[in-house]
Amino acid sequence: MERKGNNPVNFGGISPAVIHMAVDDRDRNGTATVPGMRQLLPRPMDHVDPVTAHAAADRPPPAGRPWVMVNMVASADGATAVDGLSGSLGGDADRAVFSAIRAVADVVVAAAGTVRAEGYGPPRTSEENQRARVARGQEPLPRLAVVSRSLDLDPRSAMFTGGSQRPLVFTCETADPGRLDRLSSVAEVVVCSGTSVAPGEILAHLHGSGAQVVLVEGGPSLNGAFLGADLVDELDLTTSPALVGGGSARLVSGAPERVLPLSLAHLWEHEGVLLARYVRARVRSDR
């Protein structure tokens, strides 16, 4: 998110207290604590438990839709990928925070290009996190939702065959009928009106199914669609201490230029990696 001088980022409450790779590689052992991760703001703390902190954070759903988080990783000069992948930009702290954020989401939304490039599988989390989710009234695991106009997705891939629940696929009226039929056997396919998939229609469907917290994992064009529709409530951003150069996309692309003021709810650090949680300035966290 671009920050301009006449719209300063400010602090928004006190928190107690990503890389985008294949889902199966995250939180296999249910461990999300990284020795040496500390909180810098708003209150210095020597130790941070990402799972506890993100589970405790206030995320009140706006009227008529779920709360929307965007989780991304970037280099210090703003690159979101190296050779088309984001894996080399992250580390242990980012993986732990990624798992903690996923553990609070009802639905994980990602664009088809992202799930293909990063080799997504079904969302997973530890048994301990699953019990905590059920105690909060959530399903044991978040559900995956893929956004694709073309439906260029392999129904044999792990995200369709390796999980306990069928993923959602959001597409549009111009999608190839043959691909739609093939994917309908392994996923719940939702056909949105028109020639594109509008974020508002995605959230309306998810809200109708009971989702209260939705996590958007990109890529930048999908992030841009949500920002352009004014449907971003939270940005969880990992900044890697590296310069990349090249032509990698920013966190958000394709959205009209606008300034969305944000409040910094917390800032964590581990071995030079910065992990920030921003919320819309109109929203105040009580944590």
C-alpha cells in the first residue's frame, strides 16, 4: 500500500502479542512460535506468540460482509516475488505468522495464477488450532476459494483431491463450459455475473455461507480488485530485509489510485524481518 506524506500511518490499538508457498508445507507440526520474535510496537515485548496474538485480535465483520484480510510478503524495495515465486522472500517468522493468520480465517481466497505458481494444496493447521477454531464456532479448517475467469485449473491437483472439503471456485459467465463441468466434480463452482469476478459477489456468497473472516492471498491483481472495490479491512505485511530489483509486481496492481489510511496495530521483528498488521483507520483494535 502506497503511503503519502499527507496521509500518515498511525497506531491503532494494542496487540498482546508470509510467504506464499504450497499450503501443505505450513504448520505441519502445529508450531508457530519462533524463538527471538519480538514486538516493537505499540508496546515492546521480548516474546510474541503469533497464534495467540492473531486469534485475540479484534476483527468485527462490517455490515453485510466478512472482514477481509490481505496477507503478502515483499522485499525492502517492494518486490513480491523472485523468479515468479515468493518463497525466497520469507523465513521462519513469516511462515509462523502465515500459519497464525490462516488459523483465524474462515475462507482463504487466492487467484488461479497464484495457486498454480505456488502449488497450493488444501488449507491445513495443527490439531490444537483446529480445536481452538471449533471452540470459536468455526469449521476445523479454513476453506480454499480460487478465483478464475478461464478455469485453467487441473482438477487432479492437490487442492482439489487432498482435502476433507471441496474448495470453492469463483468464475464468470464467459468461462469455458467444458472446464466448468470438469471442475464441478471436484469443487463448488460459483458463476458470477458478467465477464469478470467481482469481489463484492465473492464476499456476498461467502457471507451467505456464514463466513466472518476472509483471507486474501493475492496475487497483486486480485488484491487490486478488492482494494478498488473498497473491500480491504486489514493488511498483514511481511517485509524481507533484501533488495530484489527486477520487474516484480507491487502488493497491489490494477486498482485506481487512491489513498486508504491505515492504522498500525502491531509491528514484530525477527532477524531483520518486519511483520506488520495494519487495519483501516476507521477500525480500532481493542487488543
